[in-house]
Amino acid sequence: MRERMWALRLVLLWALITGFAASTGPFGTFDVLGLAARFGYWAVIVGLAIGLTVLQKHLLRGQPEALRLLTQIPYGVFLALVAHGMNLVIFPEWGGWADFAFLVLVTLSAVFLVEAGIFLARHVFHLRGDQRPQTPGAEVSDRTEAVPPSPEVLFQRRLPISKRGQLIRLEAQDHYLLVVTDKGSETLLLRMGDAEAELGAVGLRVHRSHWVVPGQVTAHARNKGRDVLTLRDDCVVPVSRSYKENARAAGLF
């Protein structure tokens, strides 16, 4: 969904800039080209500029700002070269290398002005990404958002979204692990020991093959001399002797 919104914004940006350039006709295009021709001309130029910017951002992700700044030079030269080629075809009076040098100068000036604006926004006004000036109470909100997710939330990221909910129990099934929540169940390729270590104090092991969340236990009973627990999903889980004291200490019976 986020990728679609980002792509839609790029298309809207392309349409707005193209429409503005086609209606105003900068660099003499208003006098030489009609409206439809101007739209086609600027649609190519603007589309190429946006496409190159997206490609550059992808290739240089995580790289230092100095490297990104240096790559603006070949970026501007290439864009000017494309515009120069189009102008040679469209405008009969278009000159040679002198006009090309003018295009390079204009393109690089625009590119570095944009980079200067980004630099000022980040380092002078201290705005990064989608960060906005803070309002009263925003610092508290930021600290709240910075709190890492709970072990249970991290564990359930393995589950389909439709199965994530209140964790009830885990059951070892050979090399697999049955995870049961109030939204359903899912089988994972995971060892019980690894899951138990990851979840920590969220629950406890009551049997070699069973782990439960104390708050999801609804009843305790004795069956043929053995302790058993009934959980919220109506499953009856045995309590083995080696884990009986831990279960008693947790208040399960």
C-alpha cells in the first residue's frame, strides 16, 4: 500500500510539473511549440528527470551525502544531453555545443539548488525525512514510539496478520511448533526451546511439548493422578512432574 501511494505521488508530481511547464513554455518553448507539443516535450524531460532521481536514490541508498552530491554531475550532464538531442530535432535554430553547455549549466544549477535546499532542511532546520516541527507533547509521543515491541509482538510477526492476537499456547509437534492465539492457529518451523527463550516471561513450559500463557488457563483438574490444565481454546494440556512446581509457583493450581 505504501509503495502504491509513493508511486501515485510521483505520477502526480510528474503531471503537475509537466502541466506547469507546458502552460508557461520556459526556455522559448512557448514561442516555437503548440500546447500539445509542449506537453509532449516537457512530459519526456520531467519524466526522465524523476526516473533518474528514483534510480539514483535506489542505487545510493545508505551512501554518504558527499557521494550523492558528486553523482549529481553525471546526472545533470546526461539529462542535458537528452534535452540537447531533442532540441536539435525540434528547434531548427538550435545551436551546437555552446547551447549544450548552456543546458548543462542550467541543469546543474537546478540540481545543486535542490540539493542545497535539502541540506538546509536537514542541517539548519533539523528536519529529516518526514520529521515535522514538534508541538507540545510531541517529545513524549516520540519517546513512546521509540519503545521496542514486546517479545510477544516480535514473536507473532512470524504469523499471518489474520492469526495475530492474544497468545494462548504453544505445542511442539516434531520439528514444528503449533502456535495458538485467540484468532486461530498456525504451524511454524521452530523449536520449542527457541520460542520459549524468545518469549521469556510471557508464559511458561508445563510439559516437554506444551507451553502456556498463565492468563489463558481457565481450569485445573486431576485426571488419573495427573494434573491437567484447560485453556481458553478448550484444549486440555498435561502438566508433567518436572514442570509441576513451576506451574504451581505461577498460580496455575
